[in-house]
Amino acid sequence: MNIRKLLLATLFVGALIPAAQAAMETLDQVVAIVDDDVILASELRERVSALTQTMQSRGMDLPPEDEVIRETLDRLILESIQLQLGLRVGVRISDQQLDAAIEGIAAQNGLSVEQFREALEQQGQSYAGMREQVRREMIIQRVQAGNVNQRIQITPKEVDNFLATEDGRKLTQAEYHLLHALLPVSPEASPEQVAAARAQVEKLLRQIRAGQPFEQVIRSSTGQYTFSGGDLGWRKAEDLPSLFADVAPNMAKGATSDPIRSDSGFHLIYMQDKRGGEQIVNQTKARHILVKPSEILTDEQARDLVASLRARALADEDFGALAREFSEDIGSAAEGGELGWTSPGQMVPEFEQAMNDTPVGEISEPVRTQFGWHIVLVEDRRQQDMTSEALRNKAADFLHKRKYQEELDAWLQQIRDEAFVDIK
């Protein structure tokens, strides 16, 4: 029996069973064997039904039924292969990670988790079933990333070549998020009227530079001197209005321009944010000692141990020697806890906060992170120009993403060809 006929038979099996036989148990049927797994008719039926409902709700034309069945079965086969690969290498999604993913999905729909659950149930969908499907998709994403990323190699020469192209130059251009305000002044206005308008603009500008929020000050303008304008959004330098193109690149984040005169009146622009371009970052050079709670060391005992190590270091014992003896950070213990120069965002937030709050030459109080208890010795701080590195990283990331789908398709075809698949 081919898949289409099998699906049609199973889709409507409940309707075809006479009422007198309704109490009889109908056994599910296997539609495909995939390595050590099987795909059941009920799985295929549910997936086809969900796909059909989604397409209908979006007003999309449905493909021929046999095409929907064939493509859905192919997708289930690929999912099964990837889930089995994940099982073999120990990929796991914790309940905490799954909860965070569900919260993200709910937030994207403007709902709390409880509201999201109620919305699903009102649509006749199972919340537990949805959670399990999200878990499966997260496992598949990890399996794909682990296997596909190692197939992609971006060489320095590729980055150089890309940066030399027009696309490369556009990608790495600085971007500016500007707010704009205009006080209209007629081109026929008298010198006295222009001077009065300028005086009003400069009055508001002083309020802004004294610390009052730009938007609040602009909204407060009324009567003859009412500003118009709004949020210009993110724009690259080449996409800025010509009037602002020479001004914006020289503005710092949070700065407001001097009045800009045009035939329309007086303009003010506010640098809400900027990204790309010159990137000077504050770096910290530090060492640390990590002690992890365990079955034989409670969380409180781990904290007490790092506190005692801190006291010993403050009493002039060598921090590096203590790190080599006691630290459980495999990556740094042998180097005396040396972390080198770190940039913002490189460490987990609790560790970074403790490091930032500690003066140079001093040792932090014990700090708890997901890894355990730490003490941090801050050795030095500096400002580092990371512009070139940031641009190259951005270009490499772009090239990686461009290659990813191509490599993913090739990998999926490979694992499909190598798998044992028997379609019934």
C-alpha cells in the first residue's frame, strides 16, 4: 500500500468504524522505519493536519494532497535521523532551557506563558505536546549546528576579499540611530524672526545638554515655536539625509548636535545609539580562583573556602600559587588563574560585575556564578582599539551565515543517504 492510500485510510479511520465497533481498539500503523526508530501513521496524520491548518489560516493555497504527505513524511524522516544522532552524542535540553525558550515564544506573541498556554488550549492544541515539539526542535538545532559549523572554514583571505567588495564595505559601515527635531522657519522670514527662532532652539538645546531628555524637551515646545520630527531609526552614513551626513559620524552616543540651518528651518539631531565604526573597548586583565560545590562540598563550604583563599592572598600569599593548587577552572588553573585581557560581554554577568567593581591591584569578595564560587584579582585595565578585529569578525560571521544553509543542505542529504529508511 502506498503512503498516500495509507494516510487516507488512517486519517478517517474513526469515521469509517461503525458505531457498534466504536469500543474496539484500533492499532496504529508503521509508515516508515528509520534506523532504530519508527514513524507511525498517527504522527504523520497529526503533522499533515497541523500543516494544513497553518496554511489555511494564512490564506495559502494547498499543494496536491499526495505532495503534502510525501514532503511531510520526508521531513519526519530527517527529524528522526537527527534526533537519533542527538541521542547518541548525549544532546539534552534541560527543563530550565526549555522554559526559557517557551517564555521567548510567548513574549514574541505578546503573551505571558500562562496566557500562551490558554491560547493553545482554546485552539484545541496540547501545551504539553507543544513543549515536547519545541524540545525536539532545540535538539535538532544543536545537532545541526554541531555538525554543520565544523564543515565551514572561513579563511583570512576570504575575509580580506569580502571586505574589499562593495557588499563588504556596506556591511561594515557604521550605523547611527538618530532622533530628529525641526523648528520650521519660512524662507521668507525676516532676520528678526530667524534670530528669534534660533534663540528658542538654543534655549531648548541648553536644557537638553543640562540633562533633560531630548524627546521630553522637544515635546514641551508649543505655540509659534513647536518642533516636528521623530525617530529616523538605524541608518548607515550613506543613507543619512545629506544635511546630517557630515555631522552624525562625529557625534558621541547621547550627544545632541548644534542647530543645523536649512531652507526648512532649524534642525536638532540626537544620537540615540551607534554601532560599528571605531570601537574602543575597556579591557580588564585578571586572575581568578574557582571552587565548585559538589557532593562532598556544599555551596556554603565552597564559599567559605574561596573566602579563606582570599584572606590568604590578602596576607601576601601568592595568588597564582593558590590558583594552581585550589582552582577548579581547568582552562586557567595551570596558569595561576590567568584570564588575560577580557572585553565586555566575554564573561558571565555576575563575574563581570564583580571584576568591574574591583579596583586594580585588589581582590574581589567571593562571587557566585553558574560555575561556582570565584574570587577575582584585577591586575590592570586599559582601553583597546578593537575596530579592525570587530570589522573582520562581522565579515567572517556574514560569510559563515552565507555558507551555512548550503552546508546544511549538503549535510542533510548526506545523513539521509547514509540512514536505513524503509517506507512501508
